[in-house]
Amino acid sequence: MTLIGDLLQIYVLVLILRAVLSFFPVRPDSGLIPIMRALDTVIDPLLMPLRRVIPPLGMFDMSFLALILIVEVAASFFPSTIHII
């Protein structure tokens, strides 16, 4: 059970990292492109359904916040040794 809680907390950290990286412009030849693609591969399967339901608020994607809250609520049911939020 602790493993599930830890994985959910790491997923929240990945979400926050991707949200922070989205504020910085990235050139196509940048070394961050493979990292951002890897993060998107992990995040998009859960984020895309939320993006269809939750419209952006100006230039801010509120689906990130909704997904963080959903994962945190799910993580609250499992013990964890990692506490991010």
C-alpha cells in the first residue's frame, strides 16, 4: 500500500514539474524537448479527458490543477513515505 501512495506522490511531482516547464519557451533544438515529451507521455493519458471537460482560464490550463487535486485525494487513501503537498 505504501508503494501506491509513494507512486501517486511522485506523479504529483511530475505534474508540478511539467506545469513549471510549460511557462518557459523551449526551442526545437533544446535538450529539454525529450524530457518534456517523456513527461507528456506519462501525464497526457489522464490529462486529456480533463482538458475536454475543463476549459482553460485565459492562458492557464486548469486541468493540471484538477488532476493534482484528484491524485492527492486518491493518495490520501494510501499511506505514503513521501509528502509533496
